[in-house]
Amino acid sequence: MKSKKFGTTGHNVSVIGQGTWYIDRGDRKQAVAALRRGIDLGMTHIDTAEMYGDAELVIAEAIAGRRDETYLVSKVLPGNASRRGTVEACERSLKRLKTDRLDCYLLHWRGNFPLAETVGAFEQLVSAGKIRSWGVSNFDADDLDELQDVAGEGKIACNQVLYHLQERAIEHAVIPWCSKHGVAVVAYSPFGHNDFPRSNSKGGEALQAIAKHHGVSARQVALAFLTREPLVFAIPKASSAEHAAENAAAGDLVLGADEIAALDRAFPRGPKPRSLPML
């Protein structure tokens, strides 16, 4: 599994990580096995959030005895993101995850509390050793400008955003902003939300042709395309150990310039939307 520098943190993190939204809804034993298999194969970046129900409890079971192998990320809800509320939310997440620190802690999306309060809490948590870095999720370029005015250059570790073949809005302004400032971009829902391209669609046919050439799956090709930029990571969710292994294998797949161009034509990014899409 390839790894690369994770934004301003200086840490190398696996290109393909593991998302956990809805992971608590199915068979718990199977979910734990999928996470553990992912870690075995180098997908050590594990993402969760206080909003994800019991996902943090599932992760705690999966990483028991292996905490030092993982790069663990969680998120605070905007409604909890006051200075005091952020600290308390982090403490709850640490308790559920059965760990003493998070590698990165994110504001899930922008809410009504002033960014200065949330940033103040993040810095307090860093000083206390409860988190090693912090970032945001679902922030557009103008939000990032405002956040940087509050926090200063070099403080924002990452921005986690919706990004898949059929939703490339972040390529207009978010990726360029993050590239300029050395901020990691983490693609959530990299296969879309139950709408991965059908094999008989125009885009699906392009994916299949490239997949056949490399002897891989269409989903692996999709992940390789999304993470083609040096600062972009992806966190697909796996429902089984076999699915985790498929995701992990994408971390070593490199697409040629002609293949990237073919996917670019098959999945045009479209015009810049008025607001950043999110789930």
C-alpha cells in the first residue's frame, strides 16, 4: 500500500483508507473482520465520526492491540463545536474508541459556532496531547480562506469532501486551494452513494476497458483515478474482508496519462456549482 504525506502533519498516511459510515448497521463481526483485514493490507487510515452511531465502538474492537498501527480520525458535529463542546465531544470519542489520542480531529461541516471557538478547542486538544492535528470536512474554498485567517498558515491538516467519478466539483476550487496551502484532501463516498456507474453505461464501459487492461476491478480503477493527485486520499467503506482487500489493492494501481484522459472524458467534471455538494 502506497502512502504519502498527509497535508501539514508531516506524517505518511495510506493513500487508501477505511470509511466507517453505516458500518454499525450490519453484521458487527463481519465489520470488525473487514477493518482488521484492511489494516493487515496497509489501509491504516481509519475515519469515523461521533455522528456515525456505534461506528466508534466497532472500530475500538477492530483496533484493540493495534492502535499504534493506525491513523485514527474522528469528527465533531457542528452543533457541538463550541470551545467547550468540542473538547467534550473529543473526550467522548476517545472513550468510545478506547484510545488516549486521535491522529486528526475534524469539524464535520460548518455550523453556527464561530470558527475561532472550534479552532481554539482544537489547539487546546493538541496541547493536551488528545489530538495530534486537526482539519475540517465539507469546506469550500471560501470557507477555507476564512478558517485560515483564524488559524494561520500551516494549521489545517486536511479537508474531507465528497468526491467520486460522477461528482468532481472539488476539482474547480477546493483541490487547487488545498494544493496551494499543503492541505490534504480526503475523498469520502468515493464510489458514490449507491450509484456507482453501471457496466453498460458510457462511463462504466470506459472503466471496464481500463480495468481489463490492468486485470483489476472497475472500483479499483475509480480509486486510482481519484487519488492521482499527490494530495488526495480516499476512504471507501468495506462491508467484508474480501471487499477490504479489493480496496487495498487499488493503492498500488497507477493509471497512465491516456487512461486518466479517457476517464476525464467519460466523467466530465461539469461547471462549478454554486455550493459545494455534500452528503
